[in-house]
Amino acid sequence: MNSTAVGRPAKSNQRLSKQIILKAALLIVQEQGTDSLSFRVLADTLQVTPMAVTYHSGSKRNLMADLVELAFHNTLQGVTDDAPSARARCILNAYFKRAMLNANLLRAVLKDESLMSDELLLVTDELRVCTQELDKGDIGNVLMHLLIDYTHGFVLSATSGGNNTLTEDDYLRGVDWILARTASEEGEQTFD
């Protein structure tokens, strides 16, 4: 006799919500990558049907956008330095920490920039304010793009697997090197 139940799966003991789905999805993406995320995997994890997951989260694109928003929410909380180079360093370090934890989502955003959340735009805008104060207006946002590209490159390299030993201190040494060259031209305090 076949012991596999036919029909609708049994209800889970927990009440399903978008927040519960997002928390479970975020763990999957952080540990296994975005390719491992599916409504079926989420449903199995949460012991519900894939349709229940879809009902609460919408399309996979909506789910990914919500995950980016959740993962980078309040990235700038605690950034308080006022001097442009110190503030830029603080912003970059806060973003770096979130990006390291959520490197798989960062890869998804870099692949599909429509996933960029309001929080990520705020990080960019705040960094732009600093670089414009530092670099004689940062015409063309060159310094801002350099710092963001350095951050993304470092995060992608540091999370690429293998025996990578890159650390936050290594990252900040590069940021400090860039900012010191800009700040010294402006007569501001450097981090060397």
C-alpha cells in the first residue's frame, strides 16, 4: 500500500505571512544563492503549498525585490560622522557589512538593476553627497563610482568561495587609501 498522501498537504501549525516567507527566503539565498530559491523550496521549508507562498509573496521578481529591501533595510543606521571622508568611510563600511552578508542578493541586483531598493539608492545618494564635498564637486561622480565599484569587486571576490582570506580590515585599507588621496588634496584629515 502506498503511504504517500494524495490531495492537499496538511496545514502547517504556523500562520503564514509575507514576513515569514521573506525570512525563510533570505536564509536560503544567503546560504545557497538565488538559483536555489523557488516557491517549491520555500513551501517545503515552511511546510505549506507553493500556491500559499505565491499568494503571500507574489511573483519571483516581487519576492527578490522584497528580499533586497529586507536585506539592506536600515543600512545607514548608526552612520553619524560629519566630515565628508569619515562619513564616506562609515557609509561604505556599513554597506560593505550588509553586502558581505547578502552577496548573493548583490549579485542579483548587479544582474538586474530593477531590483535596486530605495535603501540602496539612499546609500548611493548619501555617498554622492560625501564625494561631491571631497572631490571638488566629484564631476561625473567618478569618485563615488570608484568607491562603489571597489566595494562590489571586493565583496564579490571575498565571497567567491575557496580559501579566500579577505577581511573587513583589508577592505577598509583600500577605502582609506582612496579617501586619503582625495582628502589630502582637500586638506582634510586622512586615515593613513
